[in-house]
Amino acid sequence: MRALLTSKWTKVLVFLLSSLPCALLVWRAFRADLGPNPVETIQLATGDWSLRFLIFTLAITPLRKLLNLPDLIRFRRMLGLFAFSYICLHFLIYLGPDQSFSLSGIWDDIYKRPFITVGFTAFLLLIPLALTSTKGWIRRLGGKRWQMLHRSIYVAAVCAVIHFYWKVKSDVREPLFYAALVAILLLWRLGDWLSKRRSAPAKAAMPNIPV
Amino acid sequence: MLIRRAPDLTYADVTPKSVYLNRRKFLRTMGITSAMAFASKGLWELAAPTHKVSANTKLTGVIKGPFNTDEKQTSYEDVTHYNNFYEFGTDKRDPAKYAQNFRTSPWTVSIEGEVKTPRKFTMDEILKLAPLEERIYRHRCVEAWSIVVPWIGFSFSALAKLVEPTPKAKYVAFQSFFDPKQMPQAKYGGIDFPYVEGLRLDEAMHPLALLCVGMYGETLPNQDGAPVRMILPWKYGFKSIKSLVKIRFQEKQPPTTWNLFAPNEYGFYSNVNPTVDHPRWSQATERRLGDIFKRKTLMFNGYADQVASLYTGMDLKKNY
């Protein structure tokens, strides 16, 4: 398993798989097969995939620990950047076809409509994370501070789920499904943090007991 | 702070290593399988195949109706594969899939309430009630997309005059067909069924209000509200109730489905109005199916000359 995870080719494979949703959209666009409302089809698909990749990214840490596969970390940055790329596409569709690049229209929308406000917040929160995703930036910020900054993905994921929930008219099954996934991934972190906090003083008191 | 005592564990309580390792393996398999299922479902949706339209019958003796627009008509394919018909699912592609076996014959529409002659109409009777006209209307959904469709039918007033509303009749209540057995997707709709709608009597009697039995020269496909529905081109699409089974003339304003669901978002009137936004999105523009960019939405969907007088003196911001 370890050899598989650390192989260069696995990374290539994950990259290709992550690009597949985008490639399929392009393929369908060329075949004029995006349905009666192509803009909406692309907008919904890129929105869905943004959220899915946020969830994949958030799943890395719990999976590493639960499955004892620390090498999964190799894919986290890529998955996070895919989430950001799909959000960029999602936002560009909104900017162009929806708002005809009218800045005042966009400002009105962000100001007046909570569902746009939370969606836009998620997008804004992810910009610094994408920019500081390199090794150089981890070094410049220092591990602790970098980690603190990158915790804003939790807020972004919650915003993304609320954005989806507020967008649908009455059938909330899908947004609730994603909300549940995000909740599980965040609650696991809370549990992990609480158990660490509890075991920290215990360890200090009994330093010689092997674990 | 709580200080917990360690429970009294003996060596026998230790999980055997094989079970422990199996649990890991199990978790790993579960994790990978669900991740794959999750991703493949999304990819399958992206590669979505299209579905065939249900059988239709050609309508004969159709004459050209009034109020026709000469704008480019939306393709039949689009109008039959982009539907909001929550009884058959909430995805726009669902009705084309799930309405295929919807039984629309035999069909009767019952007229009740404040009328001199309450009665039931069979579909045959409705089709012969008045000359069938082709009406090419703009149709604008509350979700800010629009289509241009050559509907077939006649003014609702032709039917109303036949049953003679009494002076007490001030409103008309409409009800859609509902059968959970034929419409298993409805339970996910999030709204109550049967779907109900309503109009003020003078709105219903307006010549633009169409009792619709067909489109594109044929009877209505199941997913577009077969076999008979209303078409109210100056109102948001959800007012144009599908698969009608009951029409009731009454004194009181009837409840309407989307208004019951979210009264702050969907009003009783729901006239197309670019100056009154939906709380969650703008109504100033709309996307005509097939277009990339949006266009400006017109007051009363461009039918202001015909219907504006119905609302003189009314505050349309309050009566949205």
C-alpha cells in the first residue's frame, strides 16, 4: 500500500481522475450535449465538484489516522487546489454569463443575497490558501501559523454547504447529504482535539508508560 | 475538571490483534469503496444520457390564435427535457424519465363550487369544447429561465362560461392530479401534494389565460403536464398548473402550493416583475434556454399591454 501511495504514477493518476469532471464537461460542450441550459449545467457541475473536492481534502487527515496511511498527505494539496480550480470556474460562470461582468450587479448580489454572500465568502477564504499552498510559503509562515491559516478551509466548507442549502427550492436531500459529510469530518477533528487535550496531561504524569 | 478512574481491565479484555487489524482493513475497504461510489455517481451524472419523449398524438383543425410572439421558438427537445414537475422528481431531467408511464387516459376534470352547472368533463369533451388555437407564448420561470412555446388550447373563459359562475365566485382554485403510486418521486419534492394553484376570477377570465391541451402540433407530453393544464404567460411558470383534475369557483382566495411552502418567496399573484426580486435571486434578468448570456425580463413578461389593467391601484411590491 505504501509503495502504491508514494509512487509518482499514483499522483499522476489522481491528477487525471480529478481533471476528469472538467474534461467530461469540455467533451460534452464540443458535442453540444450539455442539455437545454448548458450554462446552468456547467455551473451546477463545477459547484458540485468544488464541494466534493473540499470534502476529499478534508477527509485526508482523518483517513490518514484511521487507516494508518500517513502517505495520503501527498494528495492533499492537489485535491485542495482542484477544489479551488472548480470554484474559480464556478465563479467565472457567475461573473460572465450570469452577471455579464457587471461589477455593480455583482456587488448588489453579494450585498443583498445571503446565498451569494456565503458562496462568495467561501471563494474569498480559499484564495489565500491556494496562494500559500507551496512549500516556500509553509517555510515563510512557519508550520504553526500556516496550519492556523489553512484551518479556514473548515469555514469555507461550512459556507459552501450553506450556499448549496439556500440555493435549492425545496428538495434538500443533496445539500443535507453534503452537510452530513462536512459535519462528520469536522466533528472527527473536534473529537481528535478533545482526546489529545485529555491525554496530554495524562502523558505528562505518566511519562514511562509506553503507548 | 473531571478526573476519571481507569476501569479495571484485565488481559482478557484486550482485543486480539487479528480482529484489530481486520477492523483497519475493513475501515480501509469501506473508505475506498464509498469514495469510489461517491465519485463515480458524479461522473455518471456528467456523462448523462438523454431520454426519449412519451408518445404523442397529432392535433387536427388547430387555428392560429391571438397574442402570438414571433420570437424564436425553443426546441421541442429542450421543452421536454427541462421540466419542473415535482411530482416526478426535482431534477429538471427527472420528469422526462419518470413520467413516461403516467396514465392520462381516461381523464376527467371536475368543475365545482360557485357555478350554476357543476359537472365533469372528459378529455374528449374538453377537446371539442372550443376551437383549438395555437398560442405562441413566452413562458418565464421564477428561477430566471425562459422559453417560447407554441401551446395549443383555448381561453379558459370558454369553459368557465359553459358552467356559468355565480355572482359569489371571486376566485378559481385549481388542483393537479396526484397518485403516490404513479409518482413515487413526489415524496422527495419537499412540497405538499396534490399541487394547488389559484387565480382571481378576472385573471382567469382574461383571454390570455389558456386552458392548454397540446404543444408543437401535438397533445401534451406527460412531462409537460398532460393531458390538460393552464398556461398564464404573464405569471411565473409555477402558476401554470399541470395535469388538472379539479377546478373550483369560490368566494375566498384559495391556498397555493408554493405560497404555502414559502410565503415570503412566492406570492399569490406571482406576476412576472423585474423590479421585485425573489429574496434569494434577482428577477431583473432571465436566460432564454439555449442562450449563454441573460436578457432583461419584461414587466408582466411582455404582456403588460394586455394585463396591466387587472392590477391598477395595487401595490405590486406587496402583492408579489
